[in-house]
Amino acid sequence: MHKHTCTPTQPSLAERTPGVMRLSLPLLLLLLLLGAIPGDFGDRAPLTATAPQLDDEEKYSAHMPIHLRCDACRAVAYQMWQHLAEAEAKLHTPESGGRRELSESVYTDVLDRSCSQSWQGYGVQEVNQAKRLTGPGLSKGPEPSISVMVTGGPWPIRLSKTCLHYLGEFGEDQIYEAHQQGRGALESLLCGDPQGACSEEASVTREEL
């Protein structure tokens, strides 16, 4: 009587390797992103972010809170400079001979529009455990890897009021003259000496409050 010898089939790779799961490529990428797979990704601490907690002044005051006035002034200076620079760029034609100086009526209108804009790109963010205004023209160096910015609410109205305040305090002529000397000169006029929102003297006053 002949004995039949059964030759075992070769196990698959998954059978020979304990703990191997068959994952589709999209699922594998998702797990990598979520840090569910051990290794360089999974060993990292999870990233978390919470919205900054606003105090009563930051929530309800009709005016810009004192500790944010320097940021607000810098935002206003940037927007004034940007609007004026864009208006001047439109004047640069072969017929103009390279001259880019705006007439009084034009720069007055441009500055009014810079204050009445929506200001929707600005908000409050917590940076290094301190609340700061953030938005165009307010780069402060390295930002947190993940953070939450609160926009809308009272901030657009406060920025518009701040802009109109500086427009009334210095006047269109002086602001445009500073603009022609560069963005830094305009920011210095609005926010710097002698008691501007970003001056050292104003900073000492804020710390004492």
C-alpha cells in the first residue's frame, strides 16, 4: 500500500510574519498622520491647540485693549502704507515719467478707504503665553507649530476706530509725507516717539497699569 506524502504549501508573507496587518495605502497614510503607528511619527507628543481665553476688556471694551495697542498701531501703519503704495503703483506708466506722487484728493481718499476696510484678516492669538494681534504686517518671527486665532467679533471695529484715530491725530498730509519716506518712517510716526503705542515710555506705562 502506497503512502501519500503531503507537501505543505508555503505560508504567505503575512502568515510568516506575526502581527502584520494588510492596510490599504490611504489607511496607512492616515495612521501615519495620526501618529498611530510607532516610530518617528508615533513617538511625538500629540499636537493640541486651544483658543485664547479673553478677559472682559478684550471681549466687551469698545476700544482696543491697552496691551494690544502697539500691535494695532503697527497693523494700521501697514495697511495705510500698503493702500498708498498700491495707489502709487497704478500711476507708474510710460507717460508719467516714473513719477508716483499722489494728489492730495487721491491720498486722502485712499487713507479713508484703508480705515473703512473690513479688517477681516486680523484676530487674536496666544503666542508664548501672551495674547497678540496677528494678521498682515504683524509678523513676529517663529510662530507656534499649531495655534488658534480668534477673528471677527469686536476686532475689525476696534482696528477701524484705531485707524481713524491716527488719521485724525496726524492728518492725511503728514501721514502721506511719512509714507513717502518708507514704511518704517510711517510706523515710527504713528507708533513711536514721544508717546506712541510702541514707544518705550508707553510700554513702561502699560506695565504699571
